[in-house]
Amino acid sequence: MTDAYPKRNDDKTQAFLFEEFKKKSSRPGVLMGVDYGSVRIGIALSDDHRETAKPFKIIARMKELDDIIPAKNVVGVVMGLPLQPDGTEGKTAEQARLFAARLTEKYGLPILWIDERYSSVQTEAYLKNACFMRSQTRQKVLDAHVAARLLQQVLNQLR
């Protein structure tokens, strides 16, 4: 899949990218959600039927995916794109794109980018208020929960 992501809110472009991703990841297997961060990378996985996303793990290096991707039969990746509040790409988005390029090169998986602005804030509020998680616990699991939230958005669209 192309690494392109619309620079402005262009529903036609995003719909095309979604349809392309849907075709390329149509073989049996699970989808993986990724919340990229410079320190931690949150990983979420769908179930085999692609109905639900669950937080899976937080990793520190791409090498850790060497065991996860084949063992879990990952066939596509939903990757959060950390845009600035005004919709532009900053340094973290650039790093996420480099990570995704290495991911595509190494594993050959299609990637669907999804805008992740405010996803960490929303997910942290949910974990605090609905799950009554303490601050230290939230910080240990937040990135994987953000990845699950992003992946679930795409799973809902796939149905």
C-alpha cells in the first residue's frame, strides 16, 4: 500500500486508501494496530474474525515484531499518524513514517494510516474514568490501548 496520507481532510483520497488496504489485507489473518512513539510502541491485534481489537503489548523496538507478526498471522497494519493539532506533520509523524517504511520493507504488509490526533488524551480519560485505572498503571498500558482504539475504528468500517 502506498505510504500516502492526505495532507488535508480529503474523504475521497482516504476512502481510496481504505479500499486498497481492504483488498490487500483480505486474506485470512489478523490486523495489527500500531501507536508509534519514540519511546514506546503500542501494539493491538484483532480477533480472527476482525470484529474486535484488543490491546496486545507495548514494545520498544521493531525487532520484537519478528515473533509477533508470524505467530499471530498478521496480514495488515493500521498505523496511527500523529498529526499536529492543525493537521500538519511534525517530527513524530516523520519518525512514524520511517518506522512504517521499515515495517513494509521487512514484512511486506499493507499499511493504512489513520489520524490519531487526541487519541492518547481520549484513551487516557477513558482508562481513568471508566476503568478507574491509577496513573502509573495507565502509563504502562496506554499505548497498547490507543492502538486498539485506532484498530477498532477500522474494524468497524470493514463490517
